[in-house]
Amino acid sequence: MPTKLINPMNEAPLRVSLPPARLRSLQGKTVGLLDISKTGGNLFLDRLEQLLRERFHVANVVRTAKPTFAKPAPPGIIEQLRTVDAVVEALAD
Amino acid sequence: MRYPSTVLDIGQTAPAIPGLDLGSDAALIVFFETDCPTCRLAVPYLNKLARGARVIGISQDDQAATNQFTQQLATAFPVQRDSGLALSRRFDLTFVPSLFLIDHNGRVLRSHFGFDKAVLNEIATQMRCPPVAEDFDGAPQSKPGCMSRHLEPKVEEEFGPAPPVSFSRGVPASVIEVPDGEDLFEYCFQTFGDALPVIPPTPERIARMLSGAAVNPNEVIARVPPCYGEATVEKIAANAVMAGCLPNMMRVLLPLVRAVCDERLNIHGVQATTHFAAPLVIINGPIRNELGFAYRQNAFSNVARANSTLGRALQLILLNIGGARPDAIDMSTLGNPGKFCYCIAEHEEANPWEPFHVERGFQRQQSALTLFAAEAPHGVSEHTARAPEQVLKSISYALATVWTYRACLGSEAVVVLSPEHARTIDRAGWTKLRAREFLFENTGVPVRAYDNAPDAEGSQLVSKYKEILIDGERCYQKFRTPDSIRIVVAGGTAGKFSAVIGSWAAGPRGSEMVTYPI
């Protein structure tokens, strides 16, 4: 006879989101740059913004930053990035 | 159209409270719900106020829930039930906790909804009492409350009976069938384990474990980050079985799961960081001896079933329900042996000062648990110093290295004093506060350590640091306040070894220590 066990794991269904379709070109697009507020993130994103504008001719760059790297982004930040075509997040120091 | 005010105005006469003789003094009437976290947060402060002033609690819940609330929180003021929520309607409150300060004529001097340290201190002043709330005691400055029970949608009749205490109902756990011939222990080890064997969570064992908690098995105690799995009482019991807990450990596990999911602790960040942090559990009060927690020799190690199984159950809950598995979401660079188990109890009998949970606002006879996002302990040996200053100096040198030597102001620390060190300090007439202040004033990083190191971690922030003199040398002060250093007494009575435990990113932008009643 099989042994019965009570499942100790989380059983709530996980919501799976698929990544959006890859952009064919960055030209004319709006790109969000999210700084999670770790040391050096701004240096990296400053340079990236320059490259995006000069080399990839993006139309607009939206810069935003989390108040602290230690917590999830507050809803306002997510809302700010909802309208852009792509986001680059500077994750680590 | 002007809506009627929902608050009793200052100067209005408050409705009479049955059986209450106002006498000649002012009284603070406090309406609360037993399952409101803000009401629970307020009780230790009201207990302090009740030492010198008249506080009267009015519970919006039934007798059983009210009794449990008053016992758990050791309320030091009389509490009566608001039968049928009649008083709540007459006082016209919207939220709990609701505070009404009334004078001897029954007139309202002031009213307040929610928890606010500044308001509590102002009320204490009005009642001619010393302040009851300190700025940096681990609790937030203010916190909004819950909607008053009588305004909840489910109260249908105007003067109907008080509703039962509500809870969020989760889904019963599924049953897994392990086929005959399969090694049960190996199956559990591979499916639910933390790289160590676990006891199979059979329905019979879980039924025994649930006998230790007078709560509906489907009640959701918390949603555990980072995947926000529902920690039902049943799921908590299943993980407690696997960790080897005895049923009476459910008394600690339920408040522990609530505490670990307290947003101030920020377990979401603690579980996802590349840092070393793991939640350290510190147990205080009578429950230590009732359930056999070890606090003498080997306080951090493998000496007692209570410490080891409680610490492990918490970790299994974080893994199996919270989803921070060490091979996936938890990306800690080096980890921490505390991720198997990290649970100590205070050696209150060898602590010459007030126990840690009393410092955190609870009564001595109230059991409590504290959680701290902690690095592994760093030992400090000091066997020859005979004066408090010398012992504490040795500890301050270890404190200066917390997080990394040159980084100041961003972290906190717990100092676990051995009984012998505590005795040396106490024998000279020093209080715990004086010891903490001495550590604060004497822990710093010499300014010369920043020479020729502009890129080193901590160097970029020197403009924010405070320069002080330590033994004549210019130093940057390591910690933000004396409250950044907490002292707990634990360990055997032989051996002059103490320990320093560093934090993860500390404060509202990272993790804050939390203490919950058991």
C-alpha cells in the first residue's frame, strides 16, 4: 500500500509570464534604465544611455531608481516603466 | 451635503461605559481587535502607561479571543468586551486601535486612531507619566490600524452578536502517495529536504503536531516571501514534523512565521541577497524552560532539540513555502551555516540586567521571540581583562569589522555576552545601557585607514560619517546610534568568550529587528 504524505511545499500556482517579443531595432524606441541604487549603477547607466542615444538612436530614455536595493521596486517605479519598449536594470555593484 | 463627523470631538461627553467608575482621574479608553497587528504593537506601550495612569481596554472580539490576546501580550490594564459592538457604535470609531482620553467628567480630551509613538508620548505627558515610546526601539514611528469591527461588511444586523475572529482561509494541503518499494526517507530527502534528511510528514504525525495548536489547520498565518507561498497552519505543521519538532513547538512556530513575514524584517531581501544573512531567532521568557531551549553552554550549537528543531523548521518553511531554495532563488555568495538552524535563547538567569525582551517592551513573564538578519557569530576571547572598559574594548575591535572595516553607519550588531563577561561588567556597577553606550563611543575606524583607498568599500561615503576621537586618534564612528548595538547574554558560565554578530543592510531601507510575543 502506498504511503501517504501531506505536501509541505507551496502549492499555489505560480503565475508564469513569457518575455515580450524581442525588439528588431532600438531606433526610435523608448528605453527605461532602472538603477537599483547599488554603488556604481549610475556610472554604468550613464554610459549605457550615451551609447543608446549615439549608436542605437533611441528616441527617448526614461531614467528611474529604486529607493533601496534591498526591497522590491515600489509600484510607482513599475508604473513609470510600464510604457517603455525595453528596460535595462543595473542589478549589481 | 455635510456628512456627520465620525469622530467624537474634543470637549464632547463620551458615552458611558457600563460598570466603569471614572473616579477623579483621567482615563485612556483603548478599543482594539485581537487580530489587528497594530493593536498588538501598541500593547507593550500601553502596559508602560498603565504603570502610572488609568488605561482601560475594550475588546471588539469574543471572550476566547480576548483571553488569548490578554494572556499572550500580558496586558497590564483591565480589559472588557464590547458585547454586540454597542460601545464601538456609540463612540463612533472608524479604526482600531482607537484611543480616547477622557477626563473625570467623561469629557473627551483627545482621540487618536492607529499607532503613533509621538501621540502616545503626548498622551503620557497629559496623564502626568514619563514617555512610553523611544524612537529607536525596533517598532515603527507610526502604523495605521484596521477597520473597526462594527464597520466590517459582514456585520449585518445593527446590534447583532459580535462576529467571530476572522482569518484568511487557505487550501488544504494535497496528499502525496509514495509507491510501495520506494525508500520513504530517500524520497522525502530529495523532495522536501534542505540537503539533510527529514522525517516523513505523514498524516498521523501532522495530526499530532496540529494538536499543539488550537487553530484551524487551514488558517493562513502569513504569505512567505519571496514566492509568497501560503503558510497555513497545516503546512507549518508539516515542516515542523520534518524538522523533528514536538507538538508543543507550534506555540512558538505560529508567532515565528508571523514575525519572519513582518515587512520590517524584509525577509524577501534577506532570502534573495548575495550577502551572508540568515534570520537569527532569539528566545526569551518562561517558554525557554517550558520547552527546553538551551541557553547555557553551546548556546549556538547542537545541544538541545528545541533550539535545533525550531531553527530548522523555520528554514524548511522558508525553503518549501517561501521558495528561496539555495540552488535557485537564494543566490547568497557564501551562505551561512545558520541556514540549517540559527536559534538561541537568552541566559536570563545569568543576565545581571533586564532580559532582552523586556528591553524590547515586553514584561518579564511574557515569552517573546526576536528575529535579526544576521551574519555568522564572530568570537571574541578576553580572559585577562578585569575592568569593564577593557572587556568592552576587546569587543569594540571586533565590532569595527562588521560588514567591512571601512563601512560605517549601514549595519547593526548583536553582541552575545558570555555570563562571565556580563558579570565583570556588572560587578563594576555598569548598566547594560552604559555598556552599549561605551561600545558605541569606542567603536570606530581610524581616519588613516582611508588613506590611499578611494575606491575601497565605505570610502565613498566618508562625507556622511561622524568624526570622533577614540584614545586620542581621529576615527569615524562605526554605528549610527547606541541602539545599533544590542546586547544579549547567553552561553555557559565558564569561559570568557563573547560573540559579535553583524547584520545585513540595517534600518528601514534594509532589515529591522522584530520582536513578537509568544
